[in-house]
Amino acid sequence: MSDVRLRPLRASDVDQLVRTRIEEAGTMGNPAPARPEDELRAAIEERVAHSGTHYLGELLLGIEVDGRLVGEIQARCPENWVPPGVYELGIGLFATSDRGRGIGRRAVALVTARLFREDGAHRVQAGTDLENDAMRGVLERLGFRCEGVMRGFMPMPADEPHDYALYAITRRDFEDVSDGWI
């Protein structure tokens, strides 16, 4: 597999991030409706300016493969939303051709290891569409456990809200399964 690494996003990544959000608006990858491009750009520039640090309850990182930005991953821990030390993951790979190659699995492993080893996590969780077998498989192979189904969780623009499976891994689970991850 190619060299997968996580890095802070850069100002030079903004155009690609804006294009991706516009293309994904209203899809399963980004069910939110489209926003005006100038508003979207400003919001992305703000997030990119703080990428790589914990800012407003989010750690945002780019996923890079062989020097090419292929996606982003977030670890969210907003104050008054989840208890301290609990993080919720979100991940997106931009191109369909980058999916199914182990990139997402490696990115989830890297950020999860960082959260437990450096950021004081005691639980890392991730939700995914109940029918997203690929992501469910990634989480299960890394030792995340399915804790249940969140019915009608994710609003979809032209459809009924989708059910989501909630997965989590605790510090103890991580210590038991993480040998060989990194």
C-alpha cells in the first residue's frame, strides 16, 4: 500500500476542499444542502487555518498519499456535547478511485492511535450509514464494536433519514488490539 499520512490542511488545499464540498452537497458523503460558494470558502478557510490543532472541539487533518491530498479526517469533541475524552470520528476520501485501497483504514488507525496516545481519549466512536459495508468493515477490523443502530439519524435531501450504526473503541480495547496497527 502507498504511504498514508495525516497532516494539517494548508491554504493551498482550500480550492480542492471547496470543489469537493460543492460536488458532494446533497449526497450521502455530505447530506447538507449546497451553500453559496463564498460562504463555503470562508468556512473552509477558517477550519484550515486551525487544522492540526484542537479548535472549537475539532481536530481536522488532511489524509495524504504519496504527497497527494486524498481526503480529510476529523476527531470531534465539542464541549457540552460529549464528555471530555470522548471523540467522534468523521472521514472522507475525495475520489472513488482512492476508496477500497486501505487508505481510510490506515487514516482511522493513525488518528485513533493519536487520540489515545497523545490527546487523552478514553473512547473513540464513529457512526456510519447502516448500509456502508466498507466503513463498517474498516471499523470492525480495527477493533471498534458496533453498539447499536441510531434510527432515522442522518437527514437526506431527497429521502427519509438514514439509519446509522454507532461503533466505538475504548482505551482498554485499543490497548488489547492495537499491536501492529502503526
